[in-house]
Amino acid sequence: MDIARARDLADRLVARTNYEFRNFVMEGQGSWYRQARYALRQKEQLTDEIANITAEINLQQAQLLAQQAQITAAINQLQRQRCDAEQQLQQVDSWINTYDDAEFEDAVRCFEGSESDHWSEVLGREVAVELLSDKQTSKHSLTRLSLLPVNDYKKSVVITSQVAKFLKKTAEQAEYSLSVNRPDSMPKAPPPVSEGF
């Protein structure tokens, strides 16, 4: 017998028969007065019990709905993360597939040897951007730059100079081009500020 059938049969069986109630519960109280007191108190107790059980059911259902909403939201976020990861994996696979195995073997073999050029360029570009944007470099960048071996430090300083000059020249050319080719629809000056603002 499965549980669904067992529950169906149990639901159709009463908790207490009328025979049991009349002959053992009520008659067991003794006099009619005691039976009246028992019945009235049972009325009160069972009414309160039903109200409490109903409130507990409602609370459990509300908690279940809240949990379901939280679980649904969590699943939605996990599905989004999986979708994003799958899309990113496709990008990585596409990039990997443009190279053959021998090139990756070369990357493994030469990785350590490429670090000098990598860090010289990374730190050189970082310092160049700071010099252009802040007119000085940060303590953090200078500290990292000072950790380079002397030859790599020199290489990084050259890169800093070249990148700074390139970025500055490119920005100046863009600004000049914008001033010469400025569309008529673009404002020539900022709007006037009204008094009181």
C-alpha cells in the first residue's frame, strides 16, 4: 500500500466514534452537571486548539512561500552565473582554438622568461597613466617599480616615457580635431546658471 492510499483511508476514519463519545467520554464524567462542565470546557479548549493549529498552518505556509521565493531567486542567480560562465567559456575556447598545441607548449616553456618584459610594460603603462591623470605617480606604483631588477626598471622608465608621450599627443590631436570639426548642434559653452541655484 502506498502512502497516498494510506492517507486516504486514515482521513476517512474518525478520530473518535459517537459510540465511544457517548458511552465512555460523556458517561464517564458522571452526573449531568459534570457532563455539562466537561462539554463547555472541551468546546473552549478545542476551539482554541483549532485556532492555534490554523495559525501555525498559516505561518508555515507563509514561511514556505518566503523560502520558495528565496530559493527561486537563488536559482535564478545561479542560472545567470552558469549562463555567464558558459558564454565566457565559449570565448576562452574560441581563443584557445586559434592556437595549436605547440604554441601552448612554447608558452609553458617560456613563461618565466617572459616575466621581465611583462612587468616592465605593465608598470611602465601604469606609471604613465598616473603621470598624465594625476601629474605624479602613486607611492604604490613607485614601490612596485622599485622592486624590478635594474635593467627591467630602466626598460619600464623608457616605456613610461613613450606611453605618456603617445597618450598626450593622441589626446591633443583628438581635442584639436573636435574643436575644428565641432558639429553646429553641439553647444559652444555651458548653459547659464540661473540666480538662486
